[in-house]
Amino acid sequence: MHRFRFTRRRALVLVPLAALLCAALLGSQLSASSAAPRKRATTETVAIRGKPAAAGHHATLYFDAPKSVHVGDTLRIVNKTNPHKVGPHTFAMVQPSDIPNTGKQFRSCFSPHHICLSIAHWHGTNGRTPVTQDPAKAGKPGWDTEGSLTKKGDSWFTRNKPGTSIAQVVSAKAGTTITFMCAVHPFMHGSIKVLP
């Protein structure tokens, strides 16, 4: 009888402890399995491409860019066009409100108080003199700063050589959107969402 009481008393203490231990272990396994696996940094590519000109038309130039990148990924920009046929390009991070959208805005983009001339100034040129600063850097190292008419942004100039490229880490904050354009061809622009 005495031994029975002792065992029962031990059971009354051990059962709740075992239940707590099981709940703790199960909870930690659930949280570990439900958490997303850590993504390793990768390299994403923005290709500057062109489709051949149809009869009576100009070549179609565009940025072929991913929809999103993660903070810490490397973003590589590569020129896949022939600069001897279409000229050089820029990959210039700009505020969306400064991007031209109409034919008139495209034609006046290199005049004072317009974004294409501002981008040229970031690169140390007025559009007719040689580029002296390439890449143009602002903010933290890597891709992170959109420029404007009054503020310098991150930008790269492709030069007149086919196949040129640049690769930099995405250092922009998670939740932001990288908006970019070509100052030489202001109808070329795009955006990439920055994920955590």
C-alpha cells in the first residue's frame, strides 16, 4: 500500500512534466518546420536587349529584368545590344515620378530640369563630353539609391562596347522597389521589387 502511494505520487508529478516536455518539443519542431528556409544569395540578371527593326521602324530596345530580387542578392546588368547600331545605355536608378512617358517628354529629356540630363551630370558629363564617373555612386555600396532632378542616384553607363556588364549587391531596403531607366533611350525603363 505504501509503495502504491509512492508510485502514484511520482506519477502525478511526472505525467504533467512529460506532457510539458512533449509540448515544448512538438512546438519547437512545428516552428522550425513552418519557418521558411533561409534563402542563399543569388545573382539575378537584367539584360539590355533589342529586337531587330522591322521595315520602316526602329529597333525595339528594352530591359529584360526579374520581377523581384532579395536584399543581399547580386544584380548583374549586361548589355546584349550592339552599341554601334543603337548607341550606349544607362541603367540609372530614378524616382518613378521623373520617368518620361510621352513622345514630347522623351524628346526634351536631355534639356535642363529633366532626368536624362541629370543622369548625365551624375556621370560627370553634359551629354556631349566624355563620361568621367562610371559607375555613378550614391548612398550605400551596391544598388540602393534612386536619384532625381536634384539628388544623385546609382547609375551605370555601358560604353560603346558590346557585352559590357556590371554586378553589384542589392543593398536597397526590403519592401522598396528599384525603378530604373536608360538616359540615352528614355522610353526604356523598368522596376524590380526588393524582398527580405
